[in-house]
Amino acid sequence: MPLFYKYLCLDIKSDAFRMNVKIVNKSKNSNPFYSTSQSAGMDLRADLAESLVLKPLERKLIPTGLFIQLPDGFEAQIRPRSGLAINKGVTVLNSPGTIDADYRGEIKIILINLSQEDFVVNHGERIAQMVISSYKQVDWQEVNELDESERGDGGFGHTGKH
């Protein structure tokens, strides 16, 4: 067996693809978890003393009771749940929302009801997904012009593909 093949077949469930993140959970819900072995996101649940109603086109800040401490170079992205969006017309504003590594406050979700019917948010309801992602900060290199590219400055449907 060629040596390179051995490296291509690494077990991707190794600890190299996992990290520990500190969490304080002040809710009555379990900690977020991955639903499958290949899930990128973890569902976040509403932490409510009583149910609340989102009227059509109304937005509210929904608490989760979760506080996290991410390592340097990582962010938590807050994204809508596709089932909630397609089935109920409820989504996350400011999406994806970013939780920076130095933020220590409660994770709260900005939900909006884009449907024509009231939507009731109950305690423990799965309201968003959280994906942990690495990032790099940049140092700007100021130049007088940018390199040419095939696309150039075309945008907003410029490629003609639907």
C-alpha cells in the first residue's frame, strides 16, 4: 500500500477534530449536542419561564441560558433551523450571527416570524443551530489596484446562472 494512501484513510473521528469548550448552562435544558456523528451544528433550545408568541413579522430575543468560552481563533455561528424555516416560516435574523471568543454573556437568539400565523415558542423548543468554526484575522495590505480575475467586478446575478 502506498504511503500517501495510509494518510488519506485516517479515522476522522479522532481527537484532532474535537476540542473542549467551557460552558455554563443555567437553563433546564441539556447542553447542546450533535444529533449525528457528522452533524456540523448543534441545536439551541429556548430557555423560557413561560411560552411566548411571535406574531407575524414580529421579532424577539430568545434566551438560551447558555454561556460559553471559546478558544482564541474560534467563533460560534448562530444559524436558522431549516425545518423551522420551511414548516413555520420562523428564522434567525442577523444570520449567521457571530459569537466571538471573548464574549461571556448569555447566548440569545433573534427570532422572526415571517409567516402569516402566530408562532408559539415553548420552553425547550429547538430554535437555532450553533456551529463552531475557526477563523483567521487579517492584516490589510493596501495597494493601488487588485489583480485581474475572470469574474472582475460582476456580482448580483452577473454569471447569468439561476
